[in-house]
Amino acid sequence: MENSKSEAYAAAGVDITAGYKSVELMKEHVKKTLTSGALGAIGGFGGLFEMDMTGIAKPVLVSGTDGVGTKLKIAFLMDKHDTVGIDCVAMCVNDIICCGAKPLLFLDYIACGKNVPEKIADIVSGVAEGCVQSGAALVGGETAEMPGFYPIDEYDLAGFSVGVVDKDKILDNTRMEEGDVIIALPSSGVHSNGFSLVRKVFDIENADIKSPMAELGGKSLGETLLTPTKIYVKPMLALFDSVDVRAVSHITGGGFYENIPRSIPDGFCAKIKKDDVRVLPIFKLLQERGNISEHDMFNTYNMGVGMTVVVKKDDADKAIEVLKANGEDAYVLGEIVKADQKIELY
């Protein structure tokens, strides 16, 4: 790479050598994610993955892609870049687990105004941590330096994940019955949705986001908002092995009203008492400061519930036991009833 340097390109704002340094710095993080299926090394033209289909009769690939969104603005203000990668992975793998799929691999895409190798390595360290938490191999990615398109201190981050599930084990909500139980898996915070409203309510660019706040248990607003999205893959895989799961919903943008109905078949309704939702302090503060209606809060945010699971009533206790054994403080959130509407919050 010693001869690969363009003075003309550098004059236009793109430092090719910085890209090479970024790759070298991120390799130690990527190495932590490699599973038995990962082949080759970072820096090639494609990410290679050898699939082990042992025990899978009819393999079906499940893919998901997403970004971190304007939560990145908080990272810029805090000058903290080693956690947003977890968000990026979480938003993808939490989606594909809803089908019953096990994540296999992940690729990221970072576009920036200026390639600062140490900052890029920080971002990738978070991506690698998310991959470790979800059991996915980070098999490749791309860093694009785009001066004049992004401000020099800013970047965007997106990702793509692929998982696999046996066709006969794809979650099928057609078996849902009246009396089935809805179980909540708590969120870690706002996760990665609704940050345009968060930024408006708190006037983030002009606010003091680094000082401790009593309303947030002594944490600063910036620290609270940057809390990474929880990754539910390993607890959910353990649950799939133990209990007949009928539906899973990842609570993202659109909150309860949009996401839970996506897993409910026609003729059935998720009946949930709002007082039973363990609402986190950040949402109470956000609602109060922004004078936001309760409906809009539940229609925008996870409110403290990052994922919901529907199981038979007889399996509810066991499901909660398995989830708690895998680090999730799960609890009964509601029940399935027959109705024309797919969700009722009362």
C-alpha cells in the first residue's frame, strides 16, 4: 500500500492512506467476532461465510438491514463513538430473530466527512461488540470518505445481517389462540428510534447533556440517550429451544401501536393494560418536557419494552423462567383475545 497515495485525491479531501489505517486498527475488533463459518480476512472484495447446515432440514435465509438514525447526533455531541455500532447490529439482528432465525453474519457501512482512523476504529469496536452479543461474524464492511457531502466531524452508520432458520421452524402466528400470554422483554432505553422528536424536545444542540440529572438516577441526559439498544438474540434462541413461541415483535419506531399488530393474525387482539408497562424514567421525562400525549408516546417509543413474545398460557411461567435465566427480567404484559382490532391499550 506504500505506493497507493494520490496527492490530487487528497487535495479534494479524501485521504486514501487513512482508509488503510482504519482497516488495520479495526482488525483487532473484527477478530473477536469471527465464528467457525467466517472465511477469509477483512480487506477483500467480499465477505465469505461457510454455512453449517447440520440439523437444519430446510434452510431459509433471513436478512435485515437498518441504521442508527439521528441518535448519531448524540454521539457527535458527546464525542463518544464506541456504542452506536451496537445499536446498528441490534436493529438488524433483533428484526431477524422475530422470524426465529439465528444471525450468521453482519456487514457495516460507514460514510463520513473525514476519515479519522481512530474514530472509525471506535465505531467498528461497537459493531464488533454487537456481533459478539448476537453471535454473528463481522465478515466485511465499507468506509466511504465523502467530503462536501457530510460535515467533517459527522458520519452515518448502517448495517446488514443474514441469519438462517429451518423452514419448518419459522414462527407462524396462525397458531395463535385466545388466552395466549404476551410477555415483555425490557428495553435498555430509547434504543434507536424517535430521536428526531427527542432532539426537538430537549433542544439537544443547545442543552447541557453531560451533567447528572436526578430524574435519570444521576446519569446525564447524553449518557442515558446513548445507552445501546439491547440485543435479544441469545435469550430468544434459548427460548425457542424450550417453549412453543407463537409470535415475536421487535418494538421499534411506531412503538406498540405499529409493531405488536404486525405479529397478530386477523381476528385477534393484543390486550395490554398500560399500567402494567414498566415505563423507564427517560420516557416519563420526555413526555413531561415535550407535553406529548400518552397515545403519541406509545405510538413512537418502546416505553421500556424492547420485545414482546406470545406463548401459550400454560407455557408462560416456563418462558419467563428461561428468559430470566438468560439475563432478561421478563414479565407478563397482556393477553390475546378475539377482536377485530389488533391491539388494545387500556
